[in-house]
Amino acid sequence: MKSLLISIVKTVLLFAVCSNLFAGDDSGREHDAVLEYSENILEIRNDFSATYKVKERICIFNSHGNAYGVIKISDDPEFKLKKFSGRIIDAEGKEIEKKSYSDCDIVCGFSGYVFYSDNCERTYYLLDDNFPYTIEYEYEYQIKSLSSWPAWYPQKYIPVEKSSYTIIAPTGFSFKEQITGDLEKPIVTENKKHTMYVYTALDMPPLKSESFVYSRYEQRARIRFIPSEYSFFGLHFSTDSWVSLSRDGYHLVKDRYLLNDSQKTIIGSLTVPDQNTPEEIINGLHDILRQNIRYVAIEVGIGGWQPTVSCSTLERGYGDCKDLATLYISMLRYANIKSYPALIMAKGKSLTDSGYPSMFFNHMVFFSIIDGDTVWADPTCSHCAMGDLPETDEDIYVLVLDSAGGGLVKTPASTPGDNVYYRTVNISAGRKKELYVKYDVYASGNAMYDIRGYLNYRGKAAIENFLKEGDCGVNGKLKYTDVKVIETEDTRVPDTIIATGIIKRAVKYIKGKQYLSLNCLNVLRPREQIRLADRTMPLDLSYPFSYCDSVVVAIPSGWKPDKLPEPVLYEDDFGGISINFSLHNETIIICCTRKCNNYYIETEQMPAFREHLANIKKSLKSHLSFSKN
Amino acid sequence: MLSKLTIIITIFCVLFSVSGILGQEYGVITDEEWALEPPVDYPGANAVIIFDIGVYKLTKNTFSVTRHCRVKVFNKDAARNVTEVDIPYSKGDKFKSLKAHTYTKDGQKIEVKEYVKKKIDDTDFNSFAFPSVDNGAIIEYSYTLNIKRYWNNEWRFQKTDYTLRSNFTLDASDRFKFQVTYRGIPFSLQLPGLKQVIKESKDLPTFHLEMTNIAPASDEPFMGAKNDFIAAVSFDVIEYEGQRGKYSYLTPWDELGNNVYEYFISDFVKSKKKISTLSDSVCMGIFEPRAKCEALYNYVHQEIATDIDERNISSIFDVVKRKKGTQFQQSELLAGLLFAQGISANLVFIGTRSQTGQLDHTKRDLNQFNRLICYVQYDSTEFGLDAADQYAEFPYLPVDDLVDQGLFLDSINSKLLSFVHPERKNGTDVGSIIHIDEDGGAVCSTTVYFKGYAKSFLFKRMEDSVSTEKLIKDYLDNDIEIEYDYKMISSSIVREDELDRIRLDVVMKITDFAEDIDGTVFFSPFIIPIEKNVFIKQQRLFPIDFGYVYSNRHRIQVTLPTNMVITNKLSTIFKTFKVGSFKRQVSAADNMLMIKADYSISRAKFSPGTYRQIQEFFEILSEASQDQAAASPIAVEGDGQ
């Protein structure tokens, strides 16, 4: 699916260089570097041939700014780098070094999560040790398809004095633009042969680096472009509407559903007449395929867009997202279960705008229709049950590919009741002011997949770290004596983490009384505990969630509980918390439920959300006290 | 991409060390292998390498590497470093009989059919992904690579995954003699007398070593050069006996040093006249040797920038003219300038702590060195200088250069040399005055002195940071990980170079500093902890390398509202271990609490055998940082009674 994302990736190359760590405030030399100008010129000959030129000049003030002197440029057959030249200029304006096209490090075939792609990455180093210094560089791409039309991101993590984007197109060439942020319409000039569109941005303030940003590419000034019609590997795409794109995209998948005999045999074994329900067939197929087919992406040429033929994926034993979706769809269709592929832009970087039909997607999922209802699935998530999408795929627009024009639909959303951390804690006080604690944590929905995903991708060896830093909310002061995971083979049944340990000095003795703090469980996730006071971008909460806690406190021998604290009940639009205390034989049982209703918090909601969090924290400031018998 | 590259590099190292296939038949999986579970001593294993066998065959004209590896996968999602393989090779190398298969639990044998070529600069990779790998599957591959150019390298027994058996064979013509170097391998496994390997029979391999049950190496705090401790064996050809006689490849250190000097350095040092002119101009009006050293050091340190690309410079005049040179060239220039003043200044090759680690003087390999320093001797004073390190200060080497030995370079008298480094007071002094108000909030004024090497980490930040406030906030939030919600009222940072320290001042207001439980106020006076315990792993296989010896001090004064009295001051602690000592003294008077806490470590580097003591020591420091004092309202006469 790499190629589907190309238009974004290619055009934010510099942005990617700059987006690591650096932020600053707004006053001149206080910054690590300044982008003095950025000229971007796209010269379109037709929808399958264009030249894209970039020319930039950056003044670098300190060693942090050196990150802007490392120019990483992607290079592949569809988006071919033809020229590069750069130079370093010292503080006196004297040129001290030049770099040409071949003066770079090249890495080919390696591409992040993709096992192999036909993409190379060239790295040019325009660096000096004496500050300030200035770099100038320009490069040129030959573009084979405007499906990967470079977008314009004039805003960086450093101040930008001037940035421009010029499009020179044959007169009559039709395209659409989508403007985000405070950017102006272009100045248009026209002659008989060409029309020129010039977009300009002056004195752009730097972006601020913040964590847990919801759809971070949407939070900055940006213009995306797409032709009204274009060709790609001989296929025609019209961006008039989502329906037309759906029909055009269908040609990518229509002949990919070919089955071999072993696939038919598998389906035959799952479809005993009058016995197996469609749900059982889907689940049975998932159990077989997830054990035999691995998610491995190899993307070469149109292989970045078009799925492998279904039977080849099964024979090969692995495939990328679209290969796996196609494999499932073909076999389910053979079992007479209607199933359709859907292209999505998974959450994290960008969002699909329902008003801007385009092929800005980076992933494929599918859904089946059973009794008029949809069952969604993302087969790259091998630990997810059928019918459960991972949170990155939830509640977003996706394009259904169908010959009749499937159009744009939204994936299902989840509620706090779907994503619950169930935590049971047994506490008993020791003789040296320590607390002996036994945690028992499992979860449902996205919370369950978070735990399972962490354990799958990082391994069980990292479990203590997960308990400390993840969303399970275990007290960071716990010294573990034992941690284990009870795993299940069934994707629908949650794993359980059991941890035992000691929290030292958690018991206080004052004037003949013993006090226990109730803070052995956090009810705020780590992303809710970051500084929100001066935040400028929406906070990504991943998904609505709940904590459902039972804390069982053993009454210390020789002590009796004083009056139990009053129950707590607090609720607002963001969610709420309730805490109840009860006495049962030799234990005090505390039932605590906290829920959060939101996927994300908008910037303007932040003051109210902070107040919400403060009220939640205030609810927990109580102690259990005991007197001697 | 970084992690990917790390894996590639690891595989690269493994490949060019390789091994031998001794009786392990391809494709025959035993019942025991199918029944394998994660090792008891490594229950979180995502995969185990059942065996990794290599044969390294060397004749006069050919060199081949044969490798056979079998792996059981327990968690396919986290085991991509074994289920996706990148084998490096060079131009002219040829693969022979490369094959790879997945064996599934239900008895299928699935062949890898798709191989792709990747590239990083001049190194090519033959890459493949195993198909249909589920948890419990076994994967296996083998190949022979005929390598065009032989070079000495190592076989790593320790991998990124738990290895049940790693087996290495060197099979060479009996005309070769080798020197074997062991690293991280138990002494009991090292074959006696095998510092020099001589083939005894044509039917026997030259060398064979097997290790079993090897846990993967993992990153740990204060570990120095990780590569220095990964279990491996390496071979250097020391002699080849041809028909026309013996060729010795074992070059003595002095000869190696002399050669380095002749080929790389002599041209620089020979330019005496122009160097003398420059040196004299820098030292004009200076007569005392130490002051001359400092002036010349500062000249190179401040005027000559470090260039990573050595192709740019051809002579010492280029360095001076362009005001830029490689690290080697900067040291050479400094030596030349000092020499021109009649000060004995020699060039010494060293291997830094973080890159090459401990020098093995039995292994005549210049790859053990990566930095050139200038070693100065006058009167009875001697010290090393590294003018290329941006933040090093005269007359001290940067922490990474603080090694015990190096190769002294000379035209005729090169030799291995042991160093003496000048003593330096390192550590931090923390002084805090804390006023707690009636609401449990506090105003805290803290001064931290970073002394000696302890201040090094601040230099770069001071230069780079957009503001003092941001720098101090980063320090409090990320280094100290301060646990309170605080607001900074004022902050400053001052370099006090003449005292070899940096002073950091911060005043902050902390909400919820003290906790009120039924009228008793609890608070922890150590806003800046005495120490955090980062040594959380149960055991450690690598030395603990702090870089330098240091001592830290805390002086804290806490004042509560006048109607409160301290009811529980902290206990006094005196602890002395082999690894360090800790002393905490506390006194209280009415509403005031005063604390003195000092700790120091006894050495810069500790062996893994002392890990338990280090752990215990740091745990005590960590706990002492969290101890809570308590105060109560002064009972008013007749109050409530």
C-alpha cells in the first residue's frame, strides 16, 4: 500500500526531516534554524508526466539545527530523482562545500515496516561545524503519474520566511485543491498553452512539537492536489466523486479473486450445509488463515496498489494488507458471503475528508454482509477477532471498491463500554509499612488489543515495562515479585496479566492509626497525564474507554476500619468516575468505575477537559484509616 | 529504519565469521525440537535459535562461508528479526545452494521461493521472508557463500534471540596459522593453548567451538561498549607457509605503530618550519609549559573544526588554511605545535569506551583503535589531550577517551602505553531550601553544582537550548523526572570554569508538595533524588561503566509553618560498600528540618560480579530519596481536651 501513500510521503520529505524533535518559540534566533525560502515548481505535461523541482535555503544556527542539513530524498521508478545539487555557505557568505547528485548515502529495498520495496532513500549531508551556516539545495523529480502529486506543506518546525508552490499546467488541465490552515488561493496567470498557479506563504510560524496529536498532518497549513482525471499503470481514475473513484479503484481488485483447489477445500470444510452459520464460517476461516498467512509487505511497481491474486497469496504464505484482504474476500465470496474491500487512511497521520474525493489511502480492510449487517475486519491484525477493527481503523471514512460504485462509508465507532480495563487488586499491609499487592488485569475491545498487540510485537519480556508505562495503570512504585501472562489462543478471549509485588512505605501510622492510600491504581492513562495547559493541537485519546476496578483491602490483623469514606460520583460530558466502599467480613471492597467518552479532545475543549481531569484526580484523594482493636 | 539497520549489521557480523555443518541434516526436525518451549531462564523469548552452525573454509585461493540455522518461533509478530533475513555479500561473491523452508505445526514443508536484492551503499543483501510462519513453526535456512576476498573476522555466538546451540568450525589448510581471540566466552570453554592454532591432522578441522544456552545481549544502563562483551571468537591469520617459504602476518605492536606513523602521520609532523611559526605566534609572550599547552590546545580546539570527511584535507597546511580537519589531523596538528615549543607531545591511538571498549593487547588489530589523542609530558606532568572533542576542557580528556592503554606512535619506538589521567573532582552538589505553606504547597530554591565530568552533559545543551528556562525544565522533567506539579519562578545557569563547575539555580513553586492525613503533614524533602535505581534487572552480564569516579552531595533545609513541629525526621544512615558509601545525617528543630546526604562510588568501572552490590547500593539511595518526614500542629494548651 506504500504507493497509495506516495503523494503524501514524497511531498513531506523535508517536513519529515524536520519533524523529529524540534520546536521553539517565536523570536528569531531563538530557533535552531530558519527556512529562508522554499520554491516548489510542478510542471505538468499531462497526467502521466510531470517535473517537480524544489529549491530551498536554510540558515542553521546550532547543532540541533543540523537535522535540517540532512536531506533525505525518496527515489523510485514512479517518482524518479533526476538531479540534486547543494552547497554550504559560511557566515561570511563564502561557499565552503558543494554536493552533487552522487554525493549521498543510498539505501535501497529497506523501507520501514515494508519487507521490500523498489524505493531507494538518498541522504545528502549539508553540514558544517561552525555556526551559523547556510545551506542551499535543489533537486528535481521526474513523475510518471500524478496519482502521487506532491502536496505542499509550507509550515515546518522552524520559522519559514517564504514558501511558494507553482503549478504550470497545460491550459484546460483540470485539478482540485484542498486547503488546510491559513493559506491563500493562488494567483493565476494564463496564456494559450499554459496556466500558472502560484501559491505563496510568508512568515509562517513554526509548529510546536507535541505528543499524542490527533491526525497530525491535518493540524498544519497544507494544500493537497489531485487531477480531475489521471492514469496509473494503464488504469483510469476520475476524482469527480467517491462513487467514480470506487468504480475506478475496483479495476485494481476485480481479477484478483482467483481461488485454487486448496482454498476451495478449506471453504468446503467450513461450510457444512445447514450447520455452519456465516459467523462460524468467517471465524473458522480467520482461525485458519491467521495461522498460515503472515503479514509481510513486498511492494514493487503496481504491486504497491494492486493485490496479489488470492491463490498466490495462499501459496506464498504471506502478503500485505491488500493481499490478505483479497484472500479473505475471495474465500468468503466462494462461501456465498458477500464481502467487499475498503481503502482507508488509517488514523495517526491524516484523515479522509468526505468532501474531497481522492485516493489518499494507505491501507485496505474488508467487510462482509451478514443478515443485512456489516462485519468489518482488518486481517493484518492477526490478534484481532473478526468483526473487531483495531482502533486505527475505527470511526473513519473508507472507500468501498465495487463495480457499482461502493462509495464512501464510515467504519463503526466504539463506546467506553466496549473498551474496558477490568482490574482486580488485592491489598494487604505488611509489618514494615509496605503493601503487598496482587494485580489481575484483563480487558475488552481495543484495550484488549492494546495489551495483546504490545505482548505480540514487543514480546512478553517487556511486560513489566508495559505495566509501568502502558494504560493498565499499575502503580509505578510497585516492585514486582512475579509477573505472568495467561494467554489465550482464541482472539475473542482476552489475555490476563497477573502481577504481584510490594509497594514500600505505602502504609502510614499517625497517632495510633494506620492509613492506606487508595492510589494503587491510576485511572488516568499516560496520555491524559501530559501537560495540557498550553497545548495547541488536539489530544489523541485513541478510543473511548473505561476502567472497572475492584480493590479488595484486607483489614490488618488487630485493627478495625474507621468510618469508610463517602461514595464518589462525578460525571460530565467527557465521562466520569464513581467510587463505592463496602465492608465484607475481613475486607473492604472498593468498586471504582471511570469512563472516558472521547476519541480525541479538540484544542478549544482543552480547558474544560483539564477541569474534568482535575475533578477525577480530586476524587481519589482519600485514605482508608484503621484503629487498633 | 535504525532498528532494521542494527539487525542487518548484526547479521553482517555473524555472516562473515561463520561456521560449519557437522552432522546436522537439513530438513530433519526432531520430536524434541517440535516440543521446544521458551527456555526456563528466558520465558519471554519470541523465538529460539535451535542451532546456528557455521563452517569457515580457507585455502590458499578460496574462502567460503557455510551457514545452517534452524529457529523455532514462539511469537511470530515479534520475531521478524528471524523470520525476515538479510544476508550481506559483496560484488564478486557467489551464493551456492541457498535454501530456506518453513515447517508448520501441521506437518507442511513450505519452501521460500522469493528472494529480493537490497542495497546499502556498496553492500548488497540477499533477502527473503519465511512464509506461513505461525507460533510454533520452525524455520530453517542454509547456504554457502564463496567470498572473493578473505578478511579476518569473528563468529558471534550471542545473537538477538536466545540460542540453544551455536557451533563454529574453522577448516583451513594446514599451511595457515591463526591467532584466536575470545570475547565473553567462559574460560572453561576456551581451548587450552589455542592462542595460536595449529592444525594437527588433515582430517580434523583447525578449530571448533560450541556454546549452548546463550541468552541474547540486551541494552543495559552504564554498559560502555556493548560489542565488547558479546560472546564471540575471532581469528587472525598470523602465518602462511607457501612453497617458497613462510609469510608472517603477525605484526608486532611496535612495527604496527611505526607503520601507522610512517604512512599516515609523518607528513604532518615533518612540516616543522611552518608549524614552528604558527606555534610561536600562538605562544607569543607565554613562557610556562603548562600555559603554552593550554594556549595551543585552545587554538586547535577553538579555531580548527572537526571534519568527518578526511578526503577534504591533504596536508597540515590545508588544516590550518581551511580551519578544518579530521579528529586525527587535529591531534596531529596539536602534537606538531607542542613539539615546536619543545614540549614532548606524542600521538597515541586509543579505542574509546563506547565504541571499541577494552583493548586486547594480544590481538594485533588496529581496528581496536578509533581515536588519536595527543599525550603530553613535561617535568613530572603527563596528560592526554583531545582537541577535537567540542566539550573537552584542558587538561582533561573527554569521558569516552578515559581508557587505560593505547598505542604510542613513533617513527621507530612505537609501543603499547599505559596512561595516567589527571585527578578531577566529579559529581553534583545540591542545595535546597524548601518552605512549606499551610496548604501543603512549597516554594523551593535549589542550587545544583555540576562538577568536573558531571558537567559535560550540560555543555551541548547550554549551547543548543533555546533558553535557560527550557534547559532547566528539560533537566527537571527528563533527567530528574521530578514527580511534582511545579511552576518555575526563576532559573539561571552560570559556567564557573575557574572552579571547574556549572551552577544551576532554580526557584519553583510546587503544589501538593505535602500530604495532610488527619492533621499530620507528610513530605519527601528530596525534590531532586539522591539517586534513581536504574539497575532493575535480576542479573547482569556486562561490566557497569560509570565513565568516571564521582561523589554527590545534598544539603536540604525544610521550613514548615510556625505552628507546626517536626514529629518524624528521617533516620540517619551510614552505609559503606565495596562499590561506594552513603551517609545521611538529619537534624530537626521545631518547624525546621536539615539534611546532609553524601554518596560516592569507589571506581569508574565494576565487573558484573559486583552487580548485586551495585543494585543494593542504588536501591538504598533510591529509597532514601523517597523517605517521608512528618510534621504535626503544635498542641495548644487546653486544645480539644
